[in-house]
Amino acid sequence: MEMNSKSILSISNLKMKFGDNEVLKGINLEVGKGDIIGYIGPNGAGKSTTIKILLGLLEGFTGEVKIFGESIVNQISYKKRIGYVPESSDIYDNLSAQEYLTFIGELYGLEHDQVNKKAKSLMKILGIEDVYESRISSFSKGMKQKVLIISSLLHNPDILFWDEPLSGLDANSVIVVKEILSTLSLRGKTIFYSSHIMEVVEKISNRILLISDGLILADGSFEQLRDKSEGSLEEIFNQLTGFNEHQSLASDFVDIIETGDSI
Amino acid sequence: MKDFMILRLLDKFQKIFLAIEVDYPIMRRILQVKLTMDTRRVSTFMSQSNTKKENNEKNYFISSLWLYILIGLFLIPLLFISEDYIFAMSTIFGIFMFMIMTSLISDFSSVLLDVKDKNIMMTRPVNSRTMNTAKAIHIFLYLFYLSISLAGGVLITSLIRFGVLFFLLFLVEIVLMNFLIITLTAMLYTIILKYFDGEKLKDVINYVQIGLSLVITVGFQLVARLFNFVDLSIVFVPRWWQFLIPPVWFGGPFQLLLRGDLNISYIIFSLLTLMIPILAIITYIRLMPSFEKNLLKLNENSEKKTKPKKNPNIISRIVCTSREELIFYRFASSMLKKEREFKLKVYPSLGFAFIFPYIFLMNQLQMQSIQELPSGNGFLNLYFSAIIIPSILIMIKYSGNYRGAWIYKALPIDNVKPIFTGTIKAFVIHLVLPVLSINSIIFILIFGVRIIPHLLAIYLNFVLLTLITFFMLDKNLPFSMSFNDINKESGKTIFLMIVGGIMALVHYLSTLIPFGLLVYIIILFIINIITWKKTFNLSWEQIQWN
């Protein structure tokens, strides 16, 4: 197929089980260069599992996963071209931002001085250069998130896998990060990110994947999704995932607050 | 980041690592980061002395090693007391194994159980062999420092007293012992993680830390006395159960190889010493992947089916007089029982409170025969538990989660009194009374039921001392300050210990007068009631905020 030759990431019939629990039930996906893909779905839908498989963190899946045209099984060199922001915000917070970022840069094969300079400049742009030499444990959630974002970009990767990249960021930082994403995509980077904030996904993705219960429910641009059903992405999301109880849940919730009776 | 000496030493072996397909520069970098982070961790002993300065870049672990060296020195006499190697060496290995394993669990668990490693490093172009080798070297270094500190003194003494062969055998066995320790520790974690969740494991680690602090401090008190009791002419008689205790195996080879004692037990011990640790470490390496898989459970908190306790409220309803007091009683009870950092600071002291009376009782035994003891005044040693009360009560205003104290300000609490009465009641009921009650039962067994009236006076004094302590200390809200800001108020604590001593003295004097004890109890009872009334008459203005 012609599509395949240009494809940066290709997943076919990906399945994953944890014990008896089938988390992914056959994911199929082709991603081309420069796409910004918003990956949305309810908690437990399989979003993070997919990303972890793509990064080689989870083994024991079935199906085929190719990145840059090659299967990722037992490969590590493809990781040099990938930037990752983990959902769990795992970070060595006993280290200073400087120590952490230079360490990560060196794992990607960069020289210490080069990363140091780069990291410092990036921190400056995101407005946190004054804490460059402080321990990450003293950072706020938003500052930590910025460090994680920078750590995923130090080596100028071709694909970004960002799991909940905006969590903890303040409104201004969200705007900056959104702009960074579109600029990266214009320069040919492929971006694959998950988020719960529908407005953001709606605005910056040129392709939206809706995953629920281990399957892709919808795949297309926001306009294409809107052709299928009405309203904002949030409403489409609710319709497609079959979640339409929010109003009754909310009124039950407030009823309990006011009367104290359980229903 | 510091370039550690040990890394420069490793550089000399670069070729070996490259030969086994380890990416040496990356591995070196990982180790450098790990060692740097070690310098910023606080070890169990150091966390007790708690003066944590942010920029103090020395390795807390290294600086806590003197303690292990000291413990090791205490073991040297064992090499001189017995003609049989088996007794001395089994004891030494028993203590080594205990010390190293508990230290490994309490101080190094954060390294062994790190789930971040995988997420941070394996998502980068790092091969798993490089990462695992770095981890193995890290563990090796830790065990090496620990073993050398602990065994150094004994090793050198053994070289002088028993010669080179003994020394070498000893050295080899220490290595084998470490294999066994690593595997046993990993097994322990695996079993706990398999059947429970990460929270349970953290609890277990917390209790090991508490136990270790306790054993070390009490151990120093006991070791000196121990030698008075040990019968030097012990003859070792092999028994079946000894085959189940690894330290006993380690004594076997000395007896077999150096004494030429061909007793079948020693032969079996020697075989076990050699084979079990080697088999263990091989199994461990084989099973490492499944161990790692279990680790993923670490951050899970399985939706707990906390069994609703039967009649949880009976005691609280009896002791609490108002609704507000009940609320804070329950809150304080949960904090005392569940907060790990608080427990780590307080429970070891509680352990001393439990053990102190017996240490002094043993002292008394050196002057008195065991037959005379029950008829004497030895039960007054219970007061030695009391001297711990001030140093524990002082901790009640600290918490690892001190930031949660905003609730005091944000919630509409008009009266500050129930906060303190509820907390002090929880303190007495959950911390003071259990220790005192267990000791009371043991003392009744030793001294007979005749001491029950005395115990009544002791209970009243303990409560009174708690109240006086509370009265004297700065009034901060419970659980509202960081452990980093600890102020021991040492002057007051010492004064309060003296008060405890005076209580004991008056108690003793009262026994010399007819009906003295009865009068003492009545007076104490009245003072207690008055103090309860007076002490807690506090208003918000008297509270110190930090």
C-alpha cells in the first residue's frame, strides 16, 4: 500500500492482556509525518497502555507495531528519535533540574555541555530558568511538567509521545505548549498525545482518535467526527462512549449534598 | 555532579563491561546519578537525629557506617570466649545477617523497589543489560560498604588470632551470606507483593525500620550485660531445627575445615553454606524479570475491602465527653496508627519505654538473688517507662503531612480545647496504656497480685505526667509541623524526666508509712482531676502557629 511507505507509525491488530483482562482488543492505526494526533478516551480505555507498548515498556502484546517502518520488538535504537512525557510524571526529584536534564540528554547520546546549554535555554523560555539548579522535589506540579516536557525534546526527536502533557500547567503555559506543538508539527514532527481536556484536543489536533474499551471508536479530523454526530468534541465524546448519564449523576450528587440522604 | 572515586575505580575495568555488551559510558552515568541521589537520602538512624540541611552533600549512608563499625567491634569478644568455632561463628553470622538484611530493607528498599527506573531509562535508548548491570553494581556497593564496616573489626581480629585460613574462609562466607541476603530480601518483597499491594509492603518496610532502630539502641544496652549471662562452657549439640537456621550453617565449615571435626552435622552445614547461597543467587537472577513484573503492583493500591471493625466506637465513646472531642480523638487515633513517618520517629521510643524497666530490673539482679526479687520493690522499675513520655508527647505536634493542618484554620472550630483533649486521650489510650498494661501483666506475674494497688498509683502517675508534659510544652496544634523543624525542648524534657523520678520516689516513700499508698492514690486521683480541668483551659490566642 502506498500509505504504508510514508507511514511513520503503523499498528495493526494490537492486542494486550493483563491476566484475564484484555486491555487492547485490536488497535489498527497508520500515522504519517507531521500529524498531530489527539488520543482521547475514558480512564482505563487503554490509552497509556498503547503508549507504553510503543515505547517498549510493555511486552507480551500480539499484533504488529512498526515505527519508522521497522518492528519495535527488541529494538532500542528507534528510541533515539522519540520524545516521551509519561503520564505518571516519573522523575528523579532528588536531582536538580540541571542534573536531571543533562542526565537524560546524555542517555540520548548528547554531550554534557551541549545538553546543559540547550536545557537552560529551554527552561528560560518556559520561565523557570531561576530554578535550573534547584532540586525538582521543591517544584510545583506545573514546573515539574515543564521539566518533563523539556526532557522529551532535548534530542530533537521526530515523534513525540506525550501522555497528559498539560496536566498541572497554568493557562498561559498551556497556550505556549499548544503553540510549540503546532510549530513542531509544521516542521515535520509527528505528535501523538493524550489528554482529557477536550477543548485543547479539539483545537490543536488535526486528527483525533477516540479509544474506548480497547478499541478505536472514531478516527478522523474534528470536522469528520462532527459529521458523524453533533456538537462539541465533548458531546461527541459522550455520545460515542455511550456516556449520557452526566446530568442525572450531577443532580443526584447535588441532591445528596443538600439532603444528606443516600439514593 | 560529583565524580565519585568509586567510578574512577570502575573505569579501570571498562573492558570487562564492554565485553559483556554493557554500554559503559551510559552505565557510568546511571551510577553517577544513583550515587548522587544516595547522598540525598536519609538513612534510618540519621532520620532519628533529624537535622536535615538541604545543601549538605555528604552521603548519609556513608556517615552512618560508623555505627556499624561500632557494632562490629562489640562482636570481637565472641572470638575469644569459646573454644568451639561453631558457637562463636554462628552467633556472629546471626548478628551480621540480621543487621545487613534489616539495613537493606530499611535503607535500600527505595533503590531495590524503584519503579521509576524503568519508566525513565527504558523509554530512552538504553539497553536493559546496561541498566541492570548498573543496578547490580549499585546494590553490590551498598552491601560491600555495609559488610566491610560490620565485619572489618572481627575479620582483622580473626586474622591475628586464628591465622590466614580462618580469615579467608570467613571472607568467602561473608560473600555467600550476602548472596543469601539479597535473595531472601527479594523473596520477601515478591511474596508480599504477590499477596498484598504496595501499601502493605511500605508498612512492612516501615516496621522493619522501626525494629532496626529499636534493636540497635537496645542492643547496646543489652550486649554488655549479655556476656554476664552467657555460659562460657557451652557445648554445642546439633539439633534438627538448627538445620533451618542459616547462621548456624555458616559456623559449620570452620569446625569442619579448620578443626577437622568430621561430625555429620558439620558436613551438612558446610554443604548448605556453600550450595544454598549459590543456588539462591542463580534463582534470583533467573527470576528477576518476574520480580520486576510484581514491582509494577507497587504503586497500586488494591481497592481495599477494609473490614468494618467490630464496635470501633466503644472506647472512644466512653472516654470522650463531647462530640468535638470525639472527632479529634478519632482523627488523632488514625494519625498515630497510620502515619509512617510519625511511627518511625515515635515507635522506637515506645519500644524503649517497654524495655527499660527490664534493663534496670536486670541491674538489680546483680545485687539481689532471683528468689528475693518478687518480695522487693522492684516493680517500681516500671517508672522507667515514664521517662519516655515527654520525649514522645513532644512529637505529637509533628507530622510528615503537616501541610494538611490547614483544616484547623479553614474549618469552623470555635473552641480549641477539644482538639487537645481528644488528641491527648488518643495518645494515652493508643500509646501509653498498651505499653504500661503489657508491662503490668508481666510484672504481676513476677511480683504477684500484691502489686495491683501500686499499679493503680503508677497508672495515675503516668496520666499525670502526660498532663504535666502537655502543660509545659509549647502549644502547637497536633500534627501541624514538619519533622524538619523539630525542637526538642531538651531542658523541659530533662526536667520532666526528673518529675517522673520524683513520682517514683514519693511512691516508694509512701510504702514506708501505714496506709501511705492509699493516701497517695487518693491524692493522685484528686490532682489528676484538677490538672485535667486546668491544663486544657486554652484559647486560640495561646496557640503557636508556625
